[in-house]
Amino acid sequence: MKKSALQAARAAYQPKLPIVLQSAVKIVEGEPTHSVADQDEIKHLFPNTYGLPQITFEKNTAPAAGKPVNVGVILSGGQAPGGHNVISGLFDGIKKIHRDSRLFGFVMGPGGLVDHNYIELTAPIIDEYRNTGGFDIIGSGRTKLEKKEQFDKGLEIIKELGIKAIVIIGGDDSNTNAAVLAEYYKEIGADVQVIGCPKTIDGDLKNECIETSFGFDTATKVYSEVIGNIQRDCNSAKKYWHFIKLMGRSASHIALECALQTQPNVCIISEEVEAKNLSLQDVVNNIADTVARRAQDGNNFGIVLIPEGLIEFIPAMKNLIAELNDMLARNAKQFAALDAAAQREFVLKNLSKENADVFASLPEGVARQLTLDRDPHGNVQVSLIETEKLLSEMVGKRLAKMKEEGRFNGKFSALHHFFGYEGRCADPSNFDADYCYALGYNAACLINAGVTGYMSTVRNLSKPVVQWQPGGIPITMMMNMERRNDQLKPVIQKALVRLDGAPFLKFASKRDQWAVETCYMYPGPIQYFGPTEVCDQPSMTLRYEHQGK
Ligand code: FBP
């Protein structure tokens, strides 16, 4: 395949490895672990993989003599920059164990395992994809692995290919599946290890052991570049308000990181909206007040960042969505058979009075979007809801009223953007290229250590790569019980933006100034070659969270 000049130069990049992984490793086991909540239930559901110790790797003096190992790899869920480097790190890691080791990629996500759809990933294939964005090496999918029949079907091909371990590269839902699969194979004595890798641009798969999920760094840098460009345009023409929705299904980490990088006039943080029990109208009023305040200085332009998941955090909307989820899961067949108008009637009739009133008060298009198909994990597909238009429309109405009352004397003209997909397959930043390669290489070390139900972890990420600390944590440690599709299920707890965390506090201390003054920052495009302070900086979220550590 013909390569662009950057692709060719990037292909030659050798990701940096932590010093510990540069030679053979020895395992250091920590204390037994507990799940973050609902310990009794999780222990009961995972009798074979609960309570395992955390693992850290240290440099070993004697080189390990390994046997060839066959490994299967799956990319699961939404794309995130760096997935190809996890696979190339894994490939190099198992080849280091023994040169006859083999890597099989299951095609188009977890469904590939069930359908026996795979390719062998050989050195020439791997070399084509080193340091590239995307998941196209084997494709990704959102099939939920949860049924015994799926596990048994998967086991057939695992045995046929002599696979010792499966590596699932995914977000919280996919790693929940990895834990369930690990438990099942352990329970039936299948002798197959399952290892997870923390992926998602959303940044909500993190805890004290996982400092960040991969892809967040690159995706937020791409969005921040474009937001910066729009800010410059906005500050040049001085005539538009740009409403920019940013991906991140639940948590607002992406919006917060982009705000720290670009210093917009307004950035909404869903977690704060929920904590302050704000209504949709409160959010709108706050934006309108900023528009009016800037208009007093003659500034009829500005930037509003909106996290994709906002709607689910507005308490009244959250209740509505929760009831809708359960009601639609219970009546899926009947609902699907109706036309759009009848579906609206059906929803209004079957919801509690309180939620039916909220549903009826929404613009019809938005209300309809809330009833559209859930993803296989039962999530509302928030990326389909046009919150940016909903908000700007409501802000426009509010400003018209304020004008009548003599409280707004400016102009308001809005433009809309949604940044999500354009950041998910960018070539990984140096940070993500190195981090992902280390995660994959480290997964090979976990396989060699014989463990199952673990997630590959690399810590100390705000330090230079050589000082990064590889290891693994039991996936059950991150779990709690949550309601999904009308049932209580064990799932990995999502990490939301902490309102007492350093990144949010930094933002909160600056936002009043950013609202009124024009303090835009222009981060520019990701740089792959050049001075380290330009090319190798991790996200501001990571830096603030780990400052001084
Ligand atoms: P993952 O959680 O699987 O990493 O996906 C995250 C995400 O990119 C969200 O930000 C977004 O809401 C969703 O995927 C979009 O899903 P899809 O790719 O199916 O359109």
C-alpha cells in the first residue's frame, strides 16, 4: 500500500519501552484485592477470579526461557488511537518469549471469536500497522460476550488453534466481558487465560492503578487542535457563537481536557450539572448569561463546549432515560412493530406521569432520539442526540426574552459542530504510541506469568517512559453491581470527572475569566517529531492528577 510521507516516517518510529520491560521480568505479588463495591455479590459471581493480588513486574537478572505461546487478540468497542500498537507490542512480547509464538486476530470484535472468524497476524502484517491509528488491522465490534454458548463456541476455535490466552482490548463493558470469560474458562478448567487492556477515548476507564485509558491523549489533542482553529476563526470574524459537542458517552473527561487545553468561554461538565441538580433550563440560562455579558463588551462571539453525555446527567432526564431503558427493554418487540407516531404515544402511555411530562416537554426530535436503539450493552446512543442544537435553540429563545426585558442588547448567531469520530483513528501521539506498545508488551508478560482475569497496567505515566511501572490488576477489583437492561449486573465502575479532582479545580478557578475575556489557547496539531516539550507531553488531566507524585 502506498504511504504518505508522514506514514512512512511514522512507520519507522520505535516506541519507547519502560526499563523494566527491556529485559526479563519477575513478578511481585501485592495484597489480595477487593471489588470497589458490592464485595459479597461480586465474590459470589466470580468465585475463581475474585480477590487475586495486584501484580507489579520488576527487572529480573536471569533471562526467562519460555516455550512458544499462541495468543488470540480482540479489538472491542469504539476505535481509539493506539490499538495497533497494543497489538504490535503484544506480538513483539510473545516473540520475545519464543520466536515460534503465534498471534491470531479475531475479526470485527468479540463476534469473531464466536464465529471463528480470524486471521494470523504475521510480522509483515504487523509491520504495516505499527504506530498507525484505527482498528482496521482486524476491525472492531460491539458484540457482547455474555452467554455460555458464546464462550463454548469460542473455546472450540481456541482449542483448534492451540491458543493459551485471549487478550481483549476494550473499554469498561468489554473488560467486564473479559472478566466473565476468564471466570468461566477457569471454572470449567479450560486452561485459557484472559487478559484485558484499557482502551477508550472517553477516559472513563481509570482508577488508582489505571492512570488513563489509551486513546484519550490523542483524541483530545485532535479535538483541541480543531477547537483552537475554530477559536481563531471566531476571534477573527467576531460574529458567531460555536456550540461544540464532544464525544465521551458518559463522563466529561474529554470536554474538561479540551477546555484546559483551549480555554473556551463556556464548558459544561455533566458531573457538575448533576451534583448541583441543575435543570436543562438552568444550563441554558447560564450560557445565555455569558452571551449577554460578553455582548456588553461588544463581543458577540464565543465558544461553548458540550460533553456528549450531558443529557443523561440532568437529573430529570436521567430519571426519564432510566425508566425508558427498562420500559423499552421489557417491551422491545411490541415497540419495534410500531410506527414513529405510535411509538411516541406508546412511550407517553407507559411512562410514569413525572417522566411522561419531561418526555412531552422535549423537542420531538430529541425525544425520539432517546427512544432509538440501545447499543448491545444497553446504553442510549448519546452520540446521536443533537444536544448542541437543542442548547443553542433554547439559548436563542432565552436571549430573545432577555432582549424584550432589556437585559440583552447584542446579536446571537450560532454554529454547530460535533467532534468525535475524527479523533478516534488519528495516528497515536508519541504518548499513546509508547503507552499502547507497553500495554501490549506487558500483556505478553502477564500471559507468561500464567495469570487470568487481569488487566494490563502501566503506571507512573507522568514520568519519562523509562520510569513507567508495568504490572496487572484483577478486573474484579474494579467492579460493582449496576442496573442494565432491567437487571442487576456486575460491571466495571465508570470513572466520572471528580469535582474535587485537580483537573476540574483548575478549570473551575479559571472559567469565570475565560467566560468574559477572550483567553483562547491554540494548541496546534499533534507533533510527532521535535522537542520533547512539544511532542511527548501527556494530557493535562494526567499531569494535574499526578502532579507531585
Ligand atoms: P468505547 O467506550 O467503546 O471506547 O467507545 C466510546 C465512544 O467513542 C463514545 O465516545 C461514543 O459515544 C461511542 O463510542 C460511539 O459509538 P459508535 O462507535 O458505536 O458510534
